[in-house]
Amino acid sequence: DAKTTQPPSMDCAEGRAANLPCNHSTISGNEYVYWYRQIHSQGPQYIIHGLKNNETNEMASLIITEDRKSSTLILPHATLRDTAVYYCIVKGGAGGFKTIFGAGTRLFVKA
Amino acid sequence: SAVISQKPSRDICQRGTSLTIQCQVDSQVTMMFWYRQQPGQSLTLIATANQGSEATYESGFVIDKFPISRPNLTFSTLTVSNMSPEDSSIYLCSVEDRGTGVGYTFGSGTRLTVV
């Protein structure tokens, strides 16, 4: 079973920041938080990952709470092309190499 | 990151027949993963394929229905056997991109419709 909980859908206005929350209250010390997205009819695309520090790359920022029980993916300036399903995944540690997908959050970016 | 070529991209098949999906990676990888995505649903892991050993199947998936081959470190096939309309899904292969740190890379998927 997936170890994460995400809202099923969210809306965001184009040009605004999209903040996608994820709850992973059972995360263990050596498990990473990964984010992927799936644009319609394509394979999932890696966005970002982190262990406990906040991370930023050219696509997004990842904010992980100090207790690591939740995280937020931030798309700083959402565009219509960011409309997709976003998956938060906990992986590593005893779970090892498998990537198990939950239901994800369907983000709608509106003009 | 690794580049995956998956074939065919889509197919329409008659029930009772079988379809073999190919996954080619441009670099050597230890593990390859096969997923199924039913219409409107998330991805479900079918099995993990290691070169030189039998694939490891997840609960609910069996080798007779989804035989997998892994002849070398850059190639794998998934066969969907004795198909029924319930097998209509997108099938995706995936590899771990350890060297580049980008997590997992996915193929573009095979959209299968069984009629």
C-alpha cells in the first residue's frame, strides 16, 4: 500500500504558485520523499526528491517539515502545461527499490 | 537520465490473444520495473525484472498471465497473455536512474485495448 496521502484534486491560477501537500506520517528515517508528475497519456516524470532538507531545482521546490511527516511541492509560477497528476512517493529504507504509487493529486491550472 | 524506448506505443487486440511489449534502455540497468495503469487509475507495480533471474511479481499478478523476459541489462519484455477486455490498460516500464539521481525514469507506455 502507498505510504502517502494527498488531496485528490487542486486548482491553481496561471502564474501563481501551486502548493501541493503530502502526508507521510509513517515515514522512516532512511526513506526519501519523491515527487513525480504524469501529464495526460505520458509516462510519469521525475520532479524532485529529498530526505530532510528543503530542496530546489529548476522545476520546483520541496519543503519537508522538521518531523518529516509531511511535505509540500511548490511550483513557483504555474503554467497551463503544469496541469497533471502529481504523485508523492516515499521510497528507500526497508522498502528498498520499489516505487509504489498512491492516487496522487490532479492539479488543474486555469487561465 | 536514461532514455527508454517502449514498443508498441498502442495496440488493439482480440480477446484470447497475447501481446508482447518491449522495453529498451540506452544504458545498462540492474532492475527494470513493469507497471499497469488502468483507465483513470494510478500506476500499479506488476513485477520487478532482474537480469539472469526470475522476475518478482507483486500480489495479484502471476507469471502465467504476465510472463517477463530480461535477457540482458538493457532490454526486457512483458507479455500480456490470454487477454480479456479487463486487460485494457496502459503498460509502462521503468528503470532506476541511480547515476543521475533523478529517481526513476519511465517509458512512454503502451496503450492496450482488448476487444
